[in-house]
Amino acid sequence: MPLQSHLDNKALEELEKKYDSALNTRDNGPVISKLLYWAMICFALYHL
């Protein structure tokens, strides 16, 4: 019998939220997002 067979989807989702460090990131603000976007565009144009 598999180890996870007694856990339902909700319990597995809660475990993932608790232990998955990739889910603990926060979104960048709109100003930083636009700044990063234009910095990447300028970097790409510089390397053409």
C-alpha cells in the first residue's frame, strides 16, 4: 500500500503549503516589475 494512500487532496495540499519553500515568495510591486522589464529589454538590445 502506498504511503500517501490515506491522505486526501486537501491534506496533501496543506502539507505542500507548509513545506514547499517556493510557495513562500512574495510578488514584486508594479514599479519594480516595470523597472525589471525595461532593464531586461535594454540588456537584450545592448547585446544585439
